[in-house]
Amino acid sequence: MSRTVNRVLIGLVGLVLLVVGGSVLAVGLGVDPPSWWIHDGEKDVLLSHAERTRWDGEGWWWPTVIAVLALVVLLTLWWLTAVLRRRRLTEVRVNTGDGEGALLRGRALEGVLEGDAAELDGVHRAHAHLTGSPDAPGTRVRLLLEPHVDPGTALHHLTTGALAHARDSAGLASLPAEVRMTGVRHKAERVS
């Protein structure tokens, strides 16, 4: 789940809780509510006895209540698992050729990839992050480039150097990569 969706959902839930809770508190402290509001005064309860037992005799009431609550629970569990799911690949399966295979730590491969990428000409700093599954990993690479570097050349050197080295050393058939490049902030140079 993207951070934006997560923040919007948390913001909406918080806003609804703040408005409802604040309005109940305000009415409880003696503020006169508008005519359309669900509370009449500070001695009023959220749901009267008549409102609580209004639909008890209907056959559709309890299945509907249970279905809505089950849907809310499922959506909440989905949201929770999406937030808590690990986004970093911890291990990569390496084909050793003997039919057994081996596991390579994801952090080790990220470190090597970052080190190789940082040694490229004109790269100020590099950061790598493994994604995907242990059998089919991918990577996201962020490069901070010096002002004089051509991004196309840096991308070519990254794919033929650091990414190819990481792919070959881990024995992977392919290592798809998403590369993001930004430039180092620098002062404007005077041209004479």
C-alpha cells in the first residue's frame, strides 16, 4: 500500500473521529446543537432505548449488522497487513549448480550493489533496495549525480557495470531495476 493512500486513510479516520468526538464533547459541555444534530442537549444519550431496539423485530437487521461489521473487520485487517508487510527482500536464492542452491542475504547484495554504483564516475552517492521474491528479485536504485554527469551515460555504466555484476555474481537470469537519478545541489556557476 502506498504511503499516500495510508496517510489519506489515517487522516480521514482521524478527522471523522475528531469531528464526532468534539461535537459530542461540545454538546456535553452545554453548547446548543443545531436542529439537525443527533443530540438535543447535555443529558441526551447517543442512542435512546427506542433507537436501539427499533429494528430488533426485522429479519434482515442482524444479518446486515453482522455483514457490515465483518466487512469493516476484513478491511481493517487488510489495511493492517498492508502497513506491516515487509517491503525489503531479506534473502535471495542463488543457483549453485549442484541442485541444492544457497541463500544470499538481501542486505549483502544491496551493499555490494551500492558500493559498485557509488564507484561509478560522477556518482556522489548510491542507494539500493531489493524488491520482489527470493526466486525473482528486482531492485530500486537511487543515484545522486554530480552536476557534470550525463544521466544517460551514468545509466549505461550502472546497467553494464554494477547491475550486471550483481546479477552475474548471484547467478540470476535477470535483475530488473528501477533507477531514479537526482543531481547534487550546487551553486550556479558563472559563465564568462
